[in-house]
Amino acid sequence: MELALIQGAAEAFLKTNEPEYSNIHTSKAQEIIKGTVLASRFNFSSIHSLHSEVTEEQYNRLMNFPFLTSEMELEEFTQWIRSLKKKKVQDWWNHKLQPYILSGIMRFRSRM
């Protein structure tokens, strides 16, 4: 998923949006993205490259991040990632923290 393409599509939609017909009442492209982008498991397949960086238990927890169900769980997971002090893992997670990615992977963040 290329952010520039997604951002551009959302901005183009906003220019032609007629809220009385679409029932979409926002002027923020990021809000449009949450309702239009759904990521496949392929979009977080880079997680497999982290297997050698962490223990098996930690890896299993990483693999389950798409199933977090609340902002509180997401924050706890983020704190846990930071506590690992593994640059490769932190870089991977920082990329995932982009709103358009999380809203495409985590059900509780999606408007779809």
C-alpha cells in the first residue's frame, strides 16, 4: 500500500463528495481512508523477518497484533514493543502505527 496513492484517492473523493448523498460528513482524507482501505495479511508479512529477533513467545504475540480489540490494547502492545528494545522490531511497528495501515488491518480501527 502506497500512502501517496491512498492519500490522493481520498483527497480526490473529498472534492466530489456530496454529504447529503454519501452520508460522509468529513473534510479529512484520513477519515476517508479508514472507510476505504482494507489490508490483506500480505501487508504485514514482513513480520516473519522478525522471528530471529525475538523469542518464540514474543513472536507469537507479534503475530497476534491484528486481533487487538481496543485503543487500550493497542497502547499496551506499543509499550511492550518499546520495552523489547529491538530496533528492527520497533522500526517495523513504527511503520504499522500509520493510521491508514492500522485501520486497514485492525477491525476496531476500521470504518468498514
